[in-house]
Amino acid sequence: MKNQFGNGSGKVVECRCSICGGLVEPWPGGHGFGNNPQPVRPDINDRCCNRCNAEIVIPARLGLPPGSLGSLEEQRSQMEKAMELFQENKSKLTDNSV
């Protein structure tokens, strides 16, 4: 079920972001929910959504201000460009004759 997970008691509950309060989407394939929000939220049982993880939690772990790595969409775009460059240059990286 989308935005819901079992809590070990046999009950299905909604998973909400401990930072913004939005619904947390399951990982692809439906396994697992959310991200660890530490150090922003210290409770090990809390979860956060992908947007808060990318824009708030990861910068906090790196000692940077929130949003300093760009929005979730900007980060995805940068990652896609990096992967394209990697694929284009993959043979150069593995060529031992250079």
C-alpha cells in the first residue's frame, strides 16, 4: 500500500516525514520507507522524505546550510548529467594503454 507500512504489530500505518510532515513514499519495489533524518531529527525511529533528505539532512551532515546542494530536482539533474558523462567516457577510464 502506498505511503503505508507494517509497524511489526500487524497493523498498517502511514509513514510521515518527521521534518515536513508530508507522506513518505516507499522505495522502488515497495521495500522500506524514507530516510534516516539524523542529525536534523535525533530519534532513530524517525523517517524523512526524499526531498527533506536531499535539501536539509544531507547538507546538515556535511556542515552546510539547508538547500546549499540545490533542490531535489537540481540534484537529480546533476546526477543524470554525471552518469551520462561517465557512460560516454567509461572506455577511457578502463583503457590500460593510456
